[in-house]
Amino acid sequence: MAHALTKLKADEAQALSGAYIVPIFIDGKFFAERQIVIALGVTSEGEKILLGFVETSTENHIVCREFILGLKERGLDIDKEILFVLDGGKGLHSAWRETSFP
């Protein structure tokens, strides 16, 4: 599992500019008994891209807001239309609204 986590962290560090992401799925999941909020994008060609993840105890809006802002700082192109797919978590929805995505 340590190798998989190292690969995930390396993928997460990559810049996001240049990829035309159509939908972004953001959700909290339990992985190895830890809560993780993950963002997965799909390009216009259908390629799935891990955009990032953060380990957290809950999907609270502060952690989620910082996570989403980090995606923007890494170059996620928000000038194009993007479909965001979120679950029913209030913290995640609040964070998404606060980050000023169109």
C-alpha cells in the first residue's frame, strides 16, 4: 500500500493546466479506515485523471474549500464549462460555492 500512496501523491503534485476536463467528481470515501476526499476528472477524450485527494476526518467545508482552491492553484482551467458532480454533503457543497467556480 505504501507504493500506491507514493504514486497517488506524485500524481497529485502534477500541474493541471493543459487538460480539458469536462466533468469533475468530488466525494469523500473511506480508504484503509481513513476518510479521504478525492477529485477525479474526465477529459474530453474520456481519460480519467486523479486531480487530487486530501485525508480528513470529515467532509467539512474548510478542508474541502482548501482542497478545491488547491486544484485551482495547480492550474485547473475553470474558464471552460465544467460539470461538477458532488454528493449530498453540506460541507462539500458549501466549499464549492465559496470557491467561485462558474
